[in-house]
Amino acid sequence: MSASIINFHTRFLVRDSYAPMDGPDSSEISDLCASVVGNDDARSKLPLLLARHLEERFILAGWPVGRIFGSEPELTSQCRVGRDVMREAVRILEGRGCARMKRGPQGGLEILRPSVHHLHQALLDYASLTAVAPGAIVRAWVTLHLTAGRLLFLRGGCKPLQSLLARHAEKDIFDPRAMCSELIEKSGSKLLGILVDCLTPFLTEPFGSRATSRDLQGVTAKLAQEAGRKPSTAPSRLRVLLHQVGMACLDRRQRPFGISGLANEQRLAAAVVRELMRGKDAESWAQGILLGNEFDLCDRFGVDKSVVRQAIRIMEASEIADARAGRGRGLVSRRPSTAPLSRQLCSFIASRAIAVGEVERLVEALEMEIAGMAARRIGSDEVQLVNALLMDLAALRTSVPIGALQRFERFQHGAAKSAFLSAFLDGAKAYLSWNLVGEVIAPPPIAALYADHTAKVYDAIRSRDSARAMERQYDKLLALRASLRSQSEFNQLREIG
């Protein structure tokens, strides 16, 4: 879904249904936000729904760090749930670093600011649980830096990038990582810096040999010279340079399988999760291992039912297991989607009060890079899917729910084959749309404009024309922005009249 469309609805639509404060009902979760994240698991079970409900209350309150949101009895009464359900929801929030339950006379649910460490852990855990390939990590890292270059270009043209490259190429000791860090800093996007930091644990190796460093220094100097004369070739040359840097710094060590964020957690529920994952690997885990039913787990670990249920909710919230009811069933392992990571990023952005405009600019720049990546990496089977999606786009000439458009955007993510970038985009978009409750409708002119421009992007992707795909994505953003501005002005004039 275009960031311009989300921005339009964020600013101009009447929102009469912010998340209520009296209990977790499925209607309180933003339908648009759920479609952006790409998973509805948060609706299925009360503790998961309650954890999401509390997070939305934190966002609505401005994420007041240190505030006590209520004692356990007060919250159970207010939300109309039992104590066990509340404790299961709190364990989920504690695992994300969003809140903790303080004990004592002045205790209660205290709001915390999730740290970058929690995002690091979530990303590391996803990579461990899904066996992300090293090349995919580097591609995500490269794309974030290319996005920084695009933001820098939009702010000042070719000259700032040219100057940055030349300055580093002229140094006696060439440090490509310092050059990349400055590129992120000069982009002016605090959020982009945070996303790059999330990938830092994967690129911890010292840079390679002096010979490699000298070679890259020469490439950087040549790129700086050509950036002014041939700006159209700069992005592709910069991509090659960044890819060489990323591959040289990639940490290829085998990472332990499991949820590393629970490694030092002392609660019994965390210990149960650790034991359930011990001795497993990503391949077998993804195939669906029967881990046991509730009674088996209580007996095996010598804990009561409430502890086992807390452990199950932690695993369900992380999408690493599902509890299935019925004889012969129980807790079954699963491969997680990027949805939990996206939700965690959404909460992180909200807790930092990052400006909406900054998030929008980053989303739009990143969407362009994703379109280009999709054109470079699309497979033959996906080309057939493009043809079917183009037929669906041709039929978009009436009012349509904004959430229904997300499948067209998600196709581009899938064709780009970068789970990390998909998670980053979805988390940022969710932040722009979390509080739009109910069905948000695009009027016929907007739906038709979206369909026509998306079809042009698809055609470029199908043709494997990366440069044209990025150009068409940019044209799409400009057209939607102009049309939405006209629509808002028309609505304002109609209200005045």
C-alpha cells in the first residue's frame, strides 16, 4: 500500500473510532494496520488480543514511559478478563520490552521504552528460526544504504553524495564502514539509522585485507568522479560498492537456534520455552513438531497449568508455535512470519515519537528500492502471478477498502525476496495506520489511479527492468500525492460550502 494513501487517510479522513479503553474487542484493532502487518493471529486468542490492545492504549496515550497503567486487579476489572489471561498478556509485553508488572503497594503495569536491543534480538531470532541466507542479510543492508543515498539526493542533488564519497576516497586510511555510517547520518533519517543498527549484529567482522581496501578505495574515487557527470549510473555503481563492503564484513558464524531474548529471563515460562526449543534446528522446527499438550508439558516440566499457558502465549505471540485443540493435538512448532517483528517495530517507533513525515519519506524511498529489487530478483513463476494481478488491477474502478490493496504491495515485497525489508516496511506503515479503526475506503478516482500506476510498476518488474520499475514507483507516489491533495482540498471546500 502506498505511503501516500496511508498519509491521506491519516490526515484527512474523519476518525470516529480510536481504540476504546474498556477492554479488548476485535473491532478495536485497526483493520488497516492488521492488513499491513499481514497477519490476523492477534485476533484469535484473548491474551494475544489483550497484549495488542494494551500496546495501542500506550500509543494513544503518547507512550508515557514510567507511567503505571493500573494494578493487576484494576486491569483485569477494566478489561473484563481473568487474572491468568492478564498475566499471559503481560508476559508477551515483557518479552517485547514494552511493559513490566511491578509488585508492591505502588506497583502495577509500568510502561517501558523498548530498546534497540529488543529489535536486535527480534531480528536475530527471526534469522535463527527461518535460517535466513547470508546474501539476503547483505542485500537488506545494501538497500538501506541505497535508500540513504536516495534521501540525500532528494535533499541536495548529486553534490552531497559526490562530496561524501570523494572525502573518504582521499583519506590515507580508507574505512568503508565509516563511509557507510556517514551516508546513513547524512540522510537525515533517524529511523533509517535504527534499521541499519538492527542489522549490525550480522556484520561484525573486521574489514578484509589492505588490498581489498585499496581496491574499494579506487572504486569509491571513480564513483565520486562519475556521480556528477553520469548521475543515472551512480545508484548501480554504489550498489556494487556497498555489496562488496557488506560481504566482506558479514559474520558467517552459526547462530544458536532459539529465542535469544529469553536467554537470561528467570521466569518459569521462559525456562519452559527454552527447554522446548533445546536441540532443535530451523529446518525441523518449520516442519511442525508436536511439542506436547498442556497436561504433558505440566508433567514434563513440573510446573502448573498457568506457567505452561504463559509459555504457550509467548510462543504464539512470536509465531513460533500454535496450540491446537482436540484429541491427539497440542502445541505444534511453526515457521514464523515477519508480522511479530513488524508489530514490534511499530511499537518501537511510537515509543520514540518519530515524526510521521520522517516515516513517510523513508517508506516512499524504501518502496522505490524494493520495486527495483523485485525487478532484479523476480522468478518465472512470479511472472505468471503478475499477469493475474494485472487483471485484478484492471477491474479496480469502484470504491475499494484500502486494506484490500495491500496484497498488491505485498507481491512486490515477495518478488524482492527480502523478509527483513518487508518487515521494516510493514512496521513503518503500521505506525502510519494503526489507529484507523474499521474499513477505510478509497474513492473510485483514487482506486483507479492506484491501479493504473501499480500496473505500470508491475509491467516494469515483469520485464525485469529495475531502473524503469523504480521510476514508475516514483511516478506512482507523485501522482497519488497530487490526487490526494486535490481530494482533500475538495473535501475542505465542500465542508466550508
